[in-house]
Amino acid sequence: MKNNDIRRKRLLYGKLLTTITLCISLTLLVSTFIYYTYYIGVEKTQTFRSDLRDLTQTGKKVVNLAEVAQTLSFQLYRTSTISHLLFYNKPSIFEVTAAMSDLGNYLNSMPYIESIYVYNPNNDTVYISAAQGQSGVYNTQELEDTEIIQMLNHYQDYKTFTPIPRTYSIGEPKSEAVAVYTYLCYDAINWDRSINSAVIVNISAAWINKELANSNTFGSGKTYLLDDQDRFLSGDKLTLEKLSGDESSWIEHKVKARSAGYFTAPFKGQKSLVSYTSPDSLGWQYVRITPYHVITEQTNQIRNTTLLISLIILIFGIIISRMLSKRLYIPIDSIVSRMNSLEADKRNSMFTIRQNSLRNLVLGIKAPHSSRSSDFEQLSIAISLNEGYRLVLLRIDEYTTLRQERGSYLLPYKFAIMNIASEICSQTYQVESVDMNDDSVVMLLSSITSAEPLDTELIEVLLRQIRVACCDYLKIGLSLVYSPVSDNPELLNQIYSQGKEASKHRLFYGHGCLINAEKISELQHNLYSYPADSEKKLVDALTSGRPDEARSYFSGIMREMEHYPYHVLELTLSRVTLTIKRIIDNIKKLSSTAVDDMLKMPLLENYETMEELEEAFYNLFNNIQELQADKRSSKQSDLIRQINQKINQSYMNPSLSLNQIADELNLSPIYVSRLYKQQTMTAIVDVIMDVRMQEVCRLLTGSDLSVSDIADMTGFTSSSYLHRMFKRNFSITPIEYRRSNTRS
């Protein structure tokens, strides 16, 4: 007796110490997590506010310098000496000298200006005053900054007096890169909108970007610029940043045209904090990207230290607990051994006969009145069905998975469930349990004395204890259904059927639920009206490629079934399934590939909870959307091919245009233009001109036809129009092209 007391005390002390140790460790872990989450949020907010302040100041500086550049450009146009360079085809040497002197004065008085270009297209001359690089009078072929001529030739692509961030090279052989913000001021009032004159002001990026590149609270962040041309440029060098697909995606969807904010995202292979400003008056946004580990470095150190302390406490607590008690829990081998022992005892006893008799009684195979009390006594069945009884159905959750993983131990597990249930309830009621040879076990309860009622609250308490015990010791979940009290043995099979039907509502309540069969029976009185409108919206969402909306409508239809009998759910799901199957059949007819595996219809009997059923249908909806997206992509490719074919066949027709092609395809010109530009990155009118120019080059080198005849054959309305377009594309006339290729 004394040894047993010592053993019990040692177990008690061990459990208490282990519990205290676990509580301390858990408190530290929870506190660490809460404080860590809070301080991470504070650090991200502080970093964002600092970044936003710096970037906003830089944006204001850029806008101010844009106004300075505009004022300077107007002043240059009004300066008489410089206007000679802009509008005179052959200004005298004195006029050039005076104008260049004035340009130099402007440059020296404004140290933030990198260079000033004065461009006269009439004499193809650029007058340059620069702090570094070329400075003087040059024709366009002699310029080191070749990009400026391309910008002037396509000036329509740029807004006037909006800074254009760019980089050009100087020196020989163009070894030094100069980053500038370019401002265009031009005169283009000709009938063909060509430039008469232009003044270009290049402001040094070093002046504008002093704060942009250097104002960084943490020292490891890098600043970028998203300009009005949707280019993502580095803040210091103004070079185009190479981005991955994911980086381009979050810039497009989270930064572009958004109000100021911040978020975390991977950048250049590491998690980073992205802070960004709202678009300013220029349409620019400034983005500061700081590596996440820089922001959270100190907080991570505190977290790691706290976790280490918690781990040390936990280890020492467990060691001490083990020293005080070596047996805190019953070994699992002992449980399995007892299960096997129970199974062996069953084979060698009357247990099988007893189980069969009870099963036949529950299933109605054998009528209760035909079972004599002597038979019950012989089989050791102590329960009485004439003095009030309840039927409890214990249904195993995830039964299919259990059968696959522990198939050889399935019967012992069922017997263990029956033993646990009998052990818990036998102190209050007379108990008989029976394996129904499916995923359920039935338990019959009756009062030990006729004066004791079968209290509902007590029944629910006992059933919860059974559920917890099976989960703790067997790692098996149970959903439980209990029937109302009955004193009529003839109704036993009917009560079982009622409980079986009620257990199907586990689909709504989830695994581990406790169901009152009487309340489920009352649902028979609820009248159901099929939601045809929701079904129509579901079909529209699926056929329109909106799987998220389809999920919402499907879930709404299914979740409503909780308040109706189970057969209503079966009928409703059958109708919804039939509707979805018609959509799938249409996809199969139009699809050239095998899609049977992707579009397999989920079956209700394969799922135990509504979440599992919804997930199966959600996957089906996603597969439908993917197949529809592939189909739409194929249609777009066919349309691009048709457009190219029409251009190649009809380029010699002068009236060939976007509107004509759209009319022949019975489509909107706006839609055709946008689709073609998205798919090929080229406008249709440019493709028509390219095809015509290729044919003109072929006829110039391969025939003796005149330019006028070639113009008629290639869709140009006149030889002068061909001459102008040819020179714009190749910088030489058609005759010069023919001569140069003939000589070669």
C-alpha cells in the first residue's frame, strides 16, 4: 500500500510540474508571438512614413524643376539671338556666336542644368551648350546623344514639359553615362505636324535625385521611379530595371495608380518592404524597396532570445518531470495489445452471436417480440426495451481514410470504441453496443432502475466524454446522434432509421458534431423552394469565366439545405449537377483535347462535410475556367492570323485600313486595334506600311518600273506620298535606294 501511495504521489508531482512547465513555455511563446507581430507592424509603419516623407519631398522638387524648365524654354524662344538659331536656315557666324554665348550664360547661371539643345530641323543642326560632353554646333549625324532625335521624331509620344528620365553616353567610345531629366519644348504647327523648331533642356539627375538616392532611413533600401510611360527606373542611374513576372505583376496591380501605401513582396530573390507614393501631377510614383530582414533585424533578435529561453525552460522542465515520474501516459503498445486481446476473446466466446442478435434486432431482421427474455439472459443482454430506452449512433469520421491507413486494425478499433462508450455510460445506464458493419456503432441505453429518467443533458455530457476519449486514445473522430426516449420495442428499427438519416446532417455540422435526431425529424415540415435565380447566376458565372462568383452562388445554394431534410439536399444537388454537366458537355464538344479527367463530377457520397464537397466543386469550377480561357486564347490567335492574311492579300489596295479590316471581320475597329496591339505589340497601320515598304524595296531592286507605277502597285495614293513615306522609313529617297542597291 505504501509503495502504491509513493507511486501515485510521484505521478501527481510529475504531472503538476509538467503542466507548470508547459504553461510557462506556452505563455512565453504566445507573448513572443504577440509582441513580435505588434513590433513588426510598428516598424513597417515607421519605415513607410519615413519613406513617404522623403519620396514626397523629392516629387515636389521634380514638379518645381519642371516649372523652371518650362520658364527657361519660353525665355529661350523669346531671346532674339537664340531665335535666329531656331528659325533662320543659315544664321551668320556672329548670330551663332552671340546665341551660343547666351546659351552658355543660361547654363552657368543654373548649375542644375546639364545641357541645353537648340534644334533647327530646316538646316538639320543642333546647337548645344553642355556642362560635359559635346558643346557647340553639330548636325544630327554627329550627335553623341542620338536618342534625342528619335524623341523629336516621335514627339507625340511625350507630354510637353513633362520630365523624361533617360541616360545617354558621352566620350569616346561612349564610356561615360549621363543621367538626365529631359524637357521638350517644340513648335509643330505644320499641316503634317512636323517640328519647325525645338528647345530641349536636360536637367542633371544628380540634382533632382540627391534626396531620392540618399534619403534612406535604414541605409539598405533602394529607390525607384515609375514614370508616366509605365517604366520602372532605378532612382540613381535612371536605367530601366529588369523585373521578373511576379515583380511586374505586383507593380501593375498594387502600385500603379494607387494611393500611397506599403506591402511586403519578394524582390530580387528576397522578401522586401515596398513603400510607394500616390501619382503626382506628372503621373509619377516613387517606390522605396527595403529588404525585410533589415527592418526586422532587432525584433528577430529579441524573438530568438525569448524562444531560446522558452526552449531551455521546456527541456529542463521535462527532464525534471521524467525524473519524478517515468509513466505519465499509457503506452500505445499497451492499448493495441488490449485491442488484440479483445478481438481474440471475441472469437472464442459468445460475443459474435451476441453482436449478430443485437444487429438483427436493430435492423429489423428479427422482430423484438420474437426475442424471448430467456434468449437475452442467455446472451447476457441486460438492457430492457420495455421500460424506456434511447438509441445512440456513433459514426466514425473520415472512415474511408481510416480504412485505407489502418485497414488491418479496423475491427479492433471499433471494439475499442464500443468498450470506451460502454465504460463511460455503464455507471449511469444499462448499455449494449453493436458494430453495424459499416462506419457506425449503435449503443442502446436504458435506465438501471425504472425510476431514473433518461435525461437529455446527461446524455449529451456522456456522449461528449466518449468523443473526447476516442480522440485522445484512439485518434479517431466521432459524430454522435441520439434518439428521443421510447418504450416501444417495435419502433427500434424505425428509431435506428431516423438516427441514420439524422447522421447525414454531419455534412452541415462537420466532424465531431452532436445531433439530436428528434430536431432533425422536425425539418420534414419545412417547405423548400428551389432557387432558380441562383442557379441561373451560377451558370452565367461559369460560362463567363468568373469562378469566384460561381463558388459564392454554389455555396449559397448548398448551405441553405441545412434547414431541410437530407433528401431535399440530394435532389437539389442532383439538379445543380445536371446543370453543370450540360456546361461540361458543351466544353467537351468544343474542345479538341481530352478533358474527362479534368471535368470529373464530384459525387455526394464521397464527402462527409460541406467543406470537402465545396472544395471538390471549386476545383471543378477552376478547371472549367482554365479550359474556357484556353479556348478564348485560341480564338484570339486565329483572329490575328486572319488580320495578317488580309493585310498580305490586300496591301496593294489604297483603301486598306483598320476600319475596312474590322468591317470584313464584323468586329469593332476599337476592339480589333486593341487586340492586335496587345497580341503583337504593333499597330495595324504600322504593319500595313511595313508590308507595303517591303514590296516597294523588292520592286525597286528587282524591276525597272517607275516610282509612280510602283506606288500604284503597292497601295500608295501618289508617288509623292510614297516618296515621303519611303524617306521617313529609310532616310533616303526611292531613287537613291535603287541606285545604291544597283551599284552593290
